[in-house]
Amino acid sequence: MTGPIKRAHGATLIEFLVGVVGVLLPLALGTLQLALLTVDRHQLNLATQLAVRAAALEHGSMATLRRELARGLAPMFGDKQAMAQANAVMPVATARAVALAEVLRPDLTRITVLNPTAQSFVDFERTRSGIREIPDGAYEPSHRMGTQSRQTLLDANTLSVRVTYCARLIVPLVDRVIPALLAVSARDALALGCYAERRIPMTARAIVPMHSTPRRAALGL
């Protein structure tokens, strides 16, 4: 009887190992990827806040916003220990170059200016020295309500930006399963593109008072 008993014990061990590999391994990989995405989300939130703040000093310049967004996202693309060193010129420059390339790709990064709107400029825009801009309130009452935007001049001098970025999935197996599952119900073109490249879209928003006059050309409106 010892033979059948040993075979039964062996079969039980194999079933246990299959269960461990089939259940616990995907769970561990999924947890690891979730932790990495949480770090990326925090980095995106910080980068967006810093970028919008910088753009608020430059009349809402989208060029400034993209440059500073890439600067803020650079830690996602380099060795953090190497970049933290005092003489880490090349690692930092390389990480920023990669980040800027990602920010400039419309299939990976979408920057949406939520405020001021085109209607804000219709209500409050003035032309000074050939430049179309919204004044800061020094020349007209800041409490006047615009008929098109339904904003006050103070509201129009607030910069609000939403950034959607396709974060990389780098954990094996998870980088295939999660996009495939999420793509089933996705309708947004950017999201579908993210999933096709084994990425996942995440969104951050920042609202900052303007510290310079909003300009239509700078904002791309």
C-alpha cells in the first residue's frame, strides 16, 4: 500500500505547486505593478503641478508647460540613485530627453487647457502692443461677469490644466493581461492607443492663479 500512498502524496504536492504558481504568482506580480503605478501617479501629479505653476508665470505658455512636465517626469525614466549624485549630468539629461519625447507624443500624452477658455478671451481679451491677452484686473473691475464664459475676470486669470499620460507597464504577464481587459470597454482613442502599447492612461489636474496675463497664442487658443 505504500506505493499508492506515496503516489497520492506526490500528486497532492504537484497540485499544490500548480495552485501556488497559478494563483499566488499572478497576484504577486499584479501587486508589484500596482505599487509601481502608484509611484508613477504621484510623480505625474507632482510634475503636473510644477508644470502648470511654471506656465502661469509665462502667460500660460504650452511650450513651458511641456518642458517642465518632462522635467517633472524625468525620474520615471532614469536610475534615481545615479540622478541624485552631484555630478550626474548625463543621467539627468538622458532621462529628461526621454521624458520630453514621451510628452511630445500625442498618442502618449494629452494636455488639455480647461481654463481660461476661448469664451474667457471673448469676454475679457484686450490687445496691447499687438498681443492679445486677458488683463489682470488693473484696468477694469474684476467682479464683472462675462456674458460668454459666465466668469469673472478673476476666474479668467486662473490656469487649469488636465494631463493624461500613458504610463508604462513593466511587470511581465501583467503588462499583457491588464491592457487586454481594460481595452474591452474603452472608447477613448488615447486610452485604446495606450492599451495597444501595453500602457495604462492616468490623469492629473492642477489649478494655479495666473502670475502673468493669459495670452491666447501662448495657450494655443
